[in-house]
Amino acid sequence: MISLLLADDHTLLREGLKRLLHQTSDIVVEGEAGNGQEALALLARRHWDVLVLDMSMPGRDGIDLIRQIRAEYPKVPILVLTMHGEQQYAVRAIKAGAAGYLTKDGAAEELVQAVRKVAMGGHFLSQALAESIAFERHGSHDDTPHLLLSDREFTVFQLLAEGQTNSEIARRLFISVKTVSTYKTRLFVKMHMRNQTDLVRYAIRHRLVDEQETMDLHPENPE
């Protein structure tokens, strides 16, 4: 029997995934967490065969959370379940230590297969995502400079694109405002951009942020 810990901040989604998994004869959801801290607390209590983890929960950066879990609980395979279908998110999650990466729009068809595979020590990527990554490795990054960013640079890039101010980013990442400004300058240089408006347009064009939510935050007025 596969004992599963499900970490996602959306209660309705957790209920739907539980119903789906309970239809199997070998997977049991024995724990639920609504954020990263709750997930860490449950991981500390007992052994789990698989952790299904939403990478976009409030609070902790998803990549940092994956790294911490891998460092503290290396025997627990992490299956990322996320709304982000773009390959750069999958690559960063796998590099951080995730055993699998699954998008929420494909969960109904692939979740059971993915859980079983990572529980057995394997790795899982949807076929479409695997093909995207394979082709990207042979391509040029001239039109996708965000793929060359470090994990922390990419996190700052994403938060800036979402309309967060330097101060908000500093508080979220536990770094100084000056450090955020340094990352911001480095991003503009690496990505050949003049200002944050260029960054937001790029993020929307490459589907790295939700366009409507970004526009609602008025990113044209950054710090």
C-alpha cells in the first residue's frame, strides 16, 4: 500500500484528488497539508511513500521547499502537481530534487500512474512535457533568455512580473531590498530589457504569469 501525503492550498482540489486516488486499491491519502509549513510538520511525524506537492502554495518558494524536503527527508519521493505547464518550471523542480512533475490539467489521466512510478523509485514527466524539454535542449536561448537564469534569479523575475514591489519580494524571500535591486539589475542585463514593463510583457508572452492577475496589479508602476 502506498501512503501518500497531499500538499495543496486548494481544499476542493485536494478533495477531488482524494476521490480519484481512493478508487485505486493500492494508494491511500493519509495526510493533507495546506501550505509548506504544514507539509514539513507532517513529514517530521512519520514515513511517507510519496509526497504530492503543489509548487505554488502561499509562503515558501516552491523550489526552495523542494530542496529543503530533499535535504531533510531524502527517502520521500516528491511528485510536483502544479498549474505551471511550461518546461522551465519542470526543469527547475527536477533539478531541485523532485522525482516527478505533473500539471493539474493532466492530473485525472496521469496522477495514479505518476504516483505508482515515483513510489517505486522511478521518475515521471508527461509525454508532452518530456518532448518539450528534449527539443529545447537542442534549440537556441536567444528568444528565451529566462531559461539561462539561476533559480533565485528566476524567482525574483517571476515575482516582479506578478507586480510585487522590491520590498514585498524582500520580505517573501527573506533578503534585503538592496539584494532584490541587485537581482533586478542583473535580470535586465541578462534578458536585455530596459525596465519592468518589458519584463512583464515578456512574462505574459511566454505564459510565465497569469495575464489578468498581472494586469490587475498595475505592474506599470514598479518601485
